[in-house]
Amino acid sequence: MALIAKYCPSLKGNLLVLVSSLMILKFALQMVSPYESVYVFAIGGSGLTLGILSTIQMLFSTLFRIPGGYLADKRGRSRIIGLAMISSAFGYLFYVYARSWVWLLPGAVILSLRALADPATEAIKADSINPDNRGRGYALINTLPNIPALIAPAVGGYLIVEEGSCFGISLTGVRAVYTYLLMGAILSGMIILFFLKDVYTLKDEEVRHGLNMFRDAFNVVKASESSIKRLLLLGGFFMFCFHLDSGMTAIYAISSGVSTVQWGWIVSITSLVSLFSGLIIGGLVDRFGRKRVFIPSVLVLGVSTLFFVLSKSFHMFLISRILGGIGLYGRMISFQVLVADSVPVDVRGRIMALYSILSSLGSSSAMLLSGVLYDVFRELPFMVSIIAYGMAAVVAYRFLDESEVKQL
């Protein structure tokens, strides 16, 4: 608790609004997200189906991120975040009423509207945190919203469990939890819409529309320093390496003998340990630098994946996921801070849009490949993922550089 108290003076203004909003959203999301892949299988899907859904969402998200980033720089961050969160929430209606996995396709398209807010969200985070304390600031945003969500996977597990049914879940229970998620997402968006304040002072410039938004974003990246261009490409590559196993952990563990309720406890306990490790990691990022935290975190992820695929019991799966959670927070916080340090404030929305696109291309293509590999041999995505983590660490050591000047 003393560790949390140490960070609390920084929790005010936009940080407080973001954390409060995300607390509501993440609690509802964590009630169902650990079981989403199981739900897709239960309504007739497969590993390939999971890949198709993530690819569709990625493709439409790509279309929305450019105008989202452009409008964030030209019209402000807060309004577009709130409106995008509220409108995208209605995609969960298709998950509530789904009778087969095909029903999830239009839901995935509507959920992709959330991508309009992604560049603005990343921009306003960077705008609102002092560069010298970005590690701690990003630690707050990435950890505190998860405090109420610590018990959410276990609560969700109890709500959806049905012993003896296909995959051990109740479809009625899953649909009820998706209803809670719909309401939570709308409430979260309303908090953002009414209370989040823009920090960046907008310039009095003509706002372009249509394809001109895409042309403007391309010109901004083209005129950027080579270090920023390299960072964008590295972001896409790293996200590919980091998501080759991410969509298959729940279905793999449950098919290996872990019950639905046990998996919920694994996710909850992992979140608790990761939360406190994230606060420590934030201080380490500020003290020792972004790259020095990023590379060891990636290596920890590789070790955790190896242990996960070798696991045969509840306790082995738990230990592997705890290691993975620590590595996840380390690589996530350190790289987010590094990006925020590198991108100038007046083009932050558009650069973040391109960064989000390349990251999504990397993660979604990895998840599609992961689904195909799982259908071939269920251990295969994890084996490939171990190799990918090693590659990511080597590439980061060779090509990843910290910003000489930390942007405001």
C-alpha cells in the first residue's frame, strides 16, 4: 500500500479521469475477456475463426485510426475519445445475441470504431504526464484501473461456469456478462466525454476532410526524423512477436484440464501480482531507462511461454502466467514511455495513429497465424512464440534507441 501511496500525488486531473473510466471498463471487460476464445469455440468457431475476427477488427481499425489521429491534433483529444468509446460499445450487442460465430462479424466491425480513440488516448496520456515522471505516470494508467478488475475473472468464471456442458461454460451466463460489458463501456465513455480536458493548445488551422486526412498523415510521417520512422516499424515488428500466443492461452489451459473457475483465479492472481510489479517497473523505467527495462521484460515473456506450454497443473499454469504478467507490464510500460518521449506534441495524434496501425497489423497477423497453428498442433503457437520473443530481444538490443530529447 505504501507503494501505491507514493504514486498517488500524481493521480489528478486527466490521469484521475482516465484511471476512473478505465476502472469501470476493465472490470467489465475482465469478467468475460479471459473466456472469449472459449465462447467462440462454444458457438461453433475454431482457431481460424479467432484469427478471422481479429483480422476483420484490425482492417477496419486501420481505416479509423488515421482520421482519429488527424482529428485529435486538429479538433482536440477528449471529445473523440468519449464519442468513439460510446459508439463502439454497441458492438457487444452482437456478442449478447450471437447464435453462431458468424454473428460476431458485424460486432467486430462496430467494435473497431474504438480505434478512432486510440491515437487521441495515447496522445493525451503523453500530453498530461511530465516527461521526467513518465514511467510512474504510465505505471498508474496501466495498473490502477486493474485493482477493481482483480476479482473480475473469478467473478466472471462463477457466472458463466456450467459443469458438464461443452467447454464448461453457460452460453446464457456469457451473454449476461457481455450485457454488463456493454453498459460498462457506455458509462466509461460518458465519464471521458464530460470530464476529460484537452491539454494541448490547438492551432487555428484549416481542417481537411476525406482522403486529405490520410495524405496529411503520410506527409507528417514522411517529414519526421528517421528515429521516429524506425520506432514505428519496430512497434509493428514487436507486436507481431508478442501476440503469437496471446489468443490461445485460455483455450489451451482449459483443454489441458484447468477448469473455467480455476482459469478465472489464475487470471485474477496474475493481475494482482502484475499490478504491484507494474508500479515498481514504472520507477525502474524512470531511473534506469526505457531500453534497459524493455529487453529483460521480453526475455521474461519468452521464459514464461516455455513454462506455460510445459505446464500440467493449476499451480504450474499459475506460475507461468505470473511470470508472463510481469514481463507484459515491463515491455508495455517501457515501450509506451519511449514512444511518448520521441513524438512531438503537435503531431502526436497523427504519429500515434500510424503507430497504432502498424502495431495492429503486427498483432492481428500474429493472432491469425496463431489460430492456424493451433488448429494444426495446439502447442505450435507457443513454440513459435518462444522463438519470436528471442528475436524481439535481439532486434531491440541492436536497433532500439532512446530519445535524446524527451518531448513534452
